[in-house]
Amino acid sequence: MYGDEATVRKILTELGDTWAVVGLSSNRQRAAYGVAQVLQRFGKRVVPVHPKAETVHGEQGYASLADIPFEVDVVDVFVNSDLAGAVADEAVARGARAVWFQLDVIDEAAYERTRAAGLEMVMDRCPAIEIPRLG
């Protein structure tokens, strides 16, 4: 299990409210769209990161993590496992406090690197499922 309950709770409640959601576009059929809505309902600022750099849920989008001109607390990753490790490395480089790999996004080497860099990390979980449980 990559992300015990204490780590999940810490990321969702203590590490800040600005979440960069990598893979979030205006496509309502994609999981990232609905998860971002849930995060917003629970008070998180959701920053779309997608090559199209679209505005989603009222928030300006950016083409990459490096393009975001303000601090990011958590990087939520909705790309496939082959690409996720590079996103985790970008999150470390830009000073994020945590990385969250969505359901079925698994890269054990990226998990180890990210944790070794001092960030909290959860893998193969969904914050939209976890955050209502905190109540």
C-alpha cells in the first residue's frame, strides 16, 4: 500500500490547499474533471495542468507544472504510469509538498524518489474518494 491513512489525511488536511491537477482538461468525460470538482467542493484550489492550458472550473490552466507562477502544495497526477514518474520529478523540482498518483497510476521507483526527496506521496488512491471520509 502506497499511502497509509495517516499520509492520506496529512495530504488532504495539513499540506495546503493549492492542488495542481496534471491531466485536467475541459473534457467532462475524464475522471480528472469530476475529481477536481470534488476537491473544489472541499475547499481546494484546483490548478489545471494540461498541454491545452485550458481554463477549467474557473481556474486558469497551464501547459506544465513549471509554468505555474505561484506555489503548489500538492500535485495530483492523472497521466498514465509511464509518464507519471517524470511528473513526480517535476513536482519535486518545483518544491511541491506532496504528490498524489490517482487510481491505477503506479510507479514504485517514482514513489521511492519522491519520498527520498522529502515529499509526502500517495499512489493508486483517489482524493475524491478519500476526502469525504475525513468528515
